[in-house]
Amino acid sequence: MRKSELYNDYFASELNFLTLYSWKDLYRTKIYKGNDFIIFIDNRNEMLFLPPLAESKEAFNRGIELIRDYCLAEGIDFKIQGITEKLLEIINIKESYNFIAQPENAEYIYNSFDLITLSGKKFHAKRNHVNRFIKTYNYQFVPYQESFRPQIQEIIEKWNKKQGFDFESQAICNALNNLEVLNSFCDCLLVDEKLVGFAIGTAFNDYGLVIFEKCDSDFLGAYQIINNLFAKKNFKDVPYINRQEDLGIEALKKAKMSYYPVFLQEKYLMTKK
């Protein structure tokens, strides 16, 4: 993907390899490889296609045509998830398709400098949370070690119990099992040598991605400090940080907006008219 100019400004996380690999089991991912494009398919309840990963505009549209023809032949709905404004521009015969906005799937893109420095009046409350954590706890921020895995599982289980669902555990394990291969990293927050939070992400030339972030909320300020420390350590050389979507959850939307994104990466569901 990084070799093609089609994706230079593609800030969505769908086609990021860390995302694709982490969620492969839940999504029952299938892959079709053409001569100059690849198509990833979410094969859970019904087939949902991702935008073709292509070497050129022409190859991208051949991928779209292949999906269209396949859906027609198999009698299934034509649906492509994760179409951004930039990709929409290069699609041929747009009038043949619907492009349905999905605000719950828009991804929050932040200025790296903001999350690293937390400077200015708008981040006053965030700085207070970070400083209070620093003064209150004997903490360490360290790279992931395999010995941390049981404590990470405890954090996940506690978070799942609070939220009332569990769909991330396997995806997090997939990422942790293959950090180096996936060109990704995980850092952990410890208090008195007990793990109280972790974050997993990756970085390219133009943006960083935080794909998972979990903390024990009993430790006040844990989320604010891990957000800050993770950005400082891993994203100082990229201009933007993607912290993904709010899924239509109002509390999550409020939390993400409180960090003042520079823009939302809007995405559309592409269907056949």
C-alpha cells in the first residue's frame, strides 16, 4: 500500500496490516489476490468487502468491478466498507453506486504535537490528570514483555465485564503474538510493578495508529497518561495520530472529542443502486 500514491492520504485503519491481521479471526477474513490488486473480505454473517489494495487507479477499479461481478453471480449484496473521500474520487461510474455516510465509523485524527505536548488552555484538564497521576503513583512506562500477558488478560477481562461484551480479546492476542512481524509496538503502564494499562499501535511516514488501549480505571489518570506517554515515545516523527472511531457510543465520542481532533476521516459504505 505504501508504494501506491492512491493511499498517501488514506488515514483510515481498515487497510492497515496491523488491523487486518489482528481482527482476522473475528472477521473470518478471506483474501483474493489479483495481478495488481488484493481484496480483503469480512466474512462473518454476510460478505463485506474492503476497498481494493491496488497499485494504480486502473487496478483499483478492476478490483471494484470484480467485486461487483462476483456479488452479481453469487446473488449477494454488493457492499464495500471504508471508502474515503479520496478513494471516492477515483471510482469510475460513480452514478451506478450509493455512498452511504457512516458517522459512527469516522476515525479521529489528531495532531501529534497536541497529544505529545498537551500545551495550551484546551488541554489544561488533561495536564492536570497527568500531573496528578505522576504525583500519586510510583509508576513505570515500559515496553511489552511476554511475562506481562497474564496481567494484560486481567485488564481485558475487567474491561469486558464493565462493558458487558467481549470481542477484542483474540484480536489483542493476535497483535501481541506478532508485534515485530506486524511492525508494531506495545507499551505498558505499571504502578508498583503491577500492570494497570497497555497500548498497541504502529506508525508509517504520515501517521501513527493506536489500535488498542486499555487501562484499569481504578487508577485515576491512567488513560490520560498512557495516551500522552505512548504518543511521546512512538509518534514524535509523524504529523498525525489516528485513534479510530467512536462506534456511535456517546461516552466514547465525548472522550475522543476532548482531545480536539484536527479532522475526522469520514468513511462511506458503497452499495449498488
